[in-house]
Amino acid sequence: MTSAQTAEKPQELKRSITGRQLFFYTLGDVLGSGIYVLIGLVAAAVGGAFWIAFAVGVAVAAITGSAYAELVTKYPRAAGAALYVNKAFGSTVLTFLITVSFLSASFAATGSLASGFSQYFAELWPGPPALLVSLLFVAMLTIVNLIGITESVVVNMVMAFVEIAGLLIILACAIWFVAEGEARFGTLVDFNAEGNPALAVLAGVALSFFAMTGFENTANVAEETVDPHRSFPRSLIGGMVVAGVVYVLVSMAAALTVDTSTLADSDVALLEVIKQGILPLPTGFMSTLFTVIAMIAITNTALVTVVTQPRILYGMANEDVVPAVFSRLLHGRRSPWVGLVFSAAVVGGLLAVGTLLTEAGVGLDLVARLATVTVVFLLFIYALVIVAALKLRGQDEHERTFRANTPLLLIGLVGNIAILAWSIYDDPTSLLWCAALVGVGVVLFVLEYTFGRPDRSEGARRGDPTNVA
């Protein structure tokens, strides 16, 4: 091969993620988000029966995950949902919208998690401003990802064990509490929210669904996974099922051990379980230990979102949708460093704007608002992915293709649309945040369209995810 041919050969992502790492990658991402950050808000929306909201949310998310598993085994590429929608509908505009929506959801999720991290951090050291803690948190994650994807996934897997240990402590508190005869099981069917209990559960699902997200991130590392046809279905669905069972049990444990109003009023609701002093251990020590575990759990989830962002930009750059600079990889580590730095800047901007609005007295809960923005984007994507999976049935299939259950996919589609509609109805202002984030993607496209080089191969369309190396 000549030096010219070598120079023209596109840079490829390294296949280094094993099936076991992918399982914990999914499990750690799902477990570390909402159960530590949003459980209090879900309790406020539903009442003592808020575990039902988590159960419904996990069911809808797991069904959606099966659609992703089917499509990944057909198209194991880094483009994820954008590739699936492009294959199904052939619309460049829709493909671009899906891609930007996913990128925007990841930005918003990182911002929500960074704010949640600062709330737990304040339990250890209330001195530093929350915005400073959040920004340093994002910077730390960016540095970890600059080191490389393999190292990031290994760190993620280690932190998954830590956060699972934290949830086991919550379950141990509940078991001890029940054994002492203190539990009131009637709380588990108590709906404190006013109005129709079904609508209360739907409101809780809309909030708790943030905790179910993250599995879609695994599709974006398909190009870096060893034997994705074998690894993805069992790792993706298996991780979600395990996370779902843990969510329901932990929700019940919190409801049984702490008054619902206390959970609803707390920014660190799970820590309230520890503060009850149920276990025969020093409460101060256990509170500090659990706070550290919660911070590690949130870090774990945020790490996955930060892994995803530059890889979306990497794919878009190879499609000639955003400037080609986003396809640059760090020499030696092969990490998409330009996308990482840009992503950190966008998340930092979200945190700064949210903090200014909060200080201006607009009554904004930054964690909840960014979580809602994330859910709105992802539910839109999930619904289209399920439709794409159904539309692409019979195409590009082989003996190793996973096939999701069709009736379940239809149920999942209805569930996603219902939760999306309620989320927008309950918080219409979130659409303004969504529009602003989509605007960032539009600006990048305009820059590429105006100043970029038309260096696509012959016959390749701008914005076609199949162009990704």
C-alpha cells in the first residue's frame, strides 16, 4: 500500500469492548441515573406507590431496547438510531433531526447528572458553588474519555459494582426495617397525588423514564464491540432487565422506610433512607459512605453519556453534516478529542444558563428540567426506532439476526408516545430548551454546508449514516 493510499484510508474506531463489559456498560448507565437523582420527584408525583411508575417505565424501555437489539444485529455501526431511521425512511432531513436529537438528549442528560452530582457533593462539602462543582465534574469526565474508550468502559464497569453495592445497602435497610416489624406495607399502594391515580402514575413515569434511558448509548459503541451480533442482545436486554428489577425493589425499600413527603422534599432522596439510622451502624459514617457511592453512581452514568457525544459528532463529520474537524482522533489513543472538548463546552453552557435562571428566581429545578428535555428527545427517537424496526422486517436479515416480539413492539410504541405527550403537556417550557439544543446542530450543519469541502465519494449523499467509516 502506498503512502498516499494510507493517508486516504479513513480512521476506524478500535474494536475492544467485550460482551461482559457491554453488559455492565448498560447496567451501570441505567442504574446510575434516576434512581439516585430523581426518585424524590417521582415520589412527589405519585405517592407511596411510586414504585409502579418505575416498573412501567422499565417495561416500556426494555421493549424499546429489544428493537435496538434487533437493529444492531442487522447494522452494527456507530451511527445508531440515525442509521436505522435512514434505512427505514430514506429521509436525510429526518435522519439529521434524529441525530441532532440524540446528541441534544445526551447533552441535557449530562447536565442533569452533573447538577445531581453537585447536590450529593454538597452533603460532604457545602462550601463550593454548585455550578463550579458541576463544571469540574464535566471536565473530569472529559479527561477520562480523552484517555480512551477501553479505559472508560473499564472504569465504568468498576463503578457499576460500587453503585450496585449502594443500592444493596438500601435494600438491606428495608429488610432490617421489615424484620423489626416497623414497615407499613399499605404505603406501597398509597397515591398521595391529587386526581386520577392513572394520571399520577403517568406523571411519575414521565419523570422516572430518565432513569431508564442510557441503553441507547450502547448502540453507538457497536463499531467498537467485539462480535456485536452475539454480544448486543444478551448484554443490552439482560442489563435492562436486571436494572429494572433493582429499580422496583429499591423504590419499594425507600417507600417502606421513609415518609413519602420526606422523599419528595429531598434533593438526595435515597440518602434519607440511610439517615433514618435503621442499620446497627454509625449513621454519620453510613451517610458519608452512601453519599460517596451515590456520587460514583452518577459519575458512572455521566461517563457513558460523555463517551457517546463525541462519537455522534464523529459519525456526523464522516457524513459531511458537521465540520470535518470533529472526525479527528487523538494520536495513539484514537479518541475523538475535538468532539469531546466541544461537548464539554455545550454542557457547561447549559449548566451556566440554568444556574442563572435559577438565581433569577424563575422557580427552575435544573435537574428536573434537563431530565425532562432528555426524555422528550429520547421518546421521540424511541418511537421512530420501533417503527423503523417494524418497517425493516425482512431486510438485511441473516441467521445471526435477533428478532424482537412484534406485539410487544406495538405496546412499546404506544407507551413511548403516551409518555412523550404527557411530558410535553406537563412541562411545555422544555420545548424551548429542546429548540435551543437543536439549534446548535443546525449551526454546525450551516458551517459545514458553507465552508466544508464536498469530499464525499461518488454517489454518496450528505447525511447518509452508511457513509461512516
